Amino acid sequence: MENTKGNKSKKMNYRTATGAKNPYARARKQRALFILGVFAIIAAFFLFQIVSSHVSKNNVDHKLTVETARYGQVKDENDQLKGRVKQMNDENYLEKLIRSKYFYTKKGETVYNLPMDAN
């Protein structure tokens, strides 16, 4: 008789269809929370990867615009230097440059320095 009373008391604690306690409810709830926790950790990892790649992309884009502008300046400077090299190969220009900058004269020539106009 005690066995039947013990079984009845267990059955009374395990109410199911009537909204009472379910013996597996706690285990199911823990399992669900564990699965949700693992999913949340994986989702957080992927979210972190997306954010860090976005920040990295923005940094690279900024560096690209800076370097593109710098490239344009260097290209312009290179074009100017190429033009000066062409001018240096011209003997008439080179002679004028040496005469004006270093006051170089031919035999028999005299150089006079005149004050520049105030205008």
C-alpha cells in the first residue's frame, strides 16, 4: 500500500494537461535557454566580425582617397619636372637661365644690374 501511495503522490506532483507541473518542463526550458545562449554567442561573434570589417573598409577607403589626392599632386609635379627637363635640353633656354641666374657673360660683354621697377 505504501508503494501505491508513493506513486500517487508522485503522480500528483507531476500534473501535465491541466496546467500543472511537468517533469520535463524544467529540462526543456534549460535546454532551450542553452541553445538560445549558444545562438546569441554565435550571433555576437558574427556581428563583431561585420562591424570590424565595416570599420576596416572605412579606414581603407579613407586612405585610398588620401593617396589618390597625393598621387594627383605627385603626377602634376612629375609633369612639371618633365617640362623643365625638356627646357634644360634647349640650349637657348639654358643659356638665358645661366646668364640671368649666375650673371654669366661672354668675352667682351659687361653686365649691368638695374633696379627693378617698383610696380
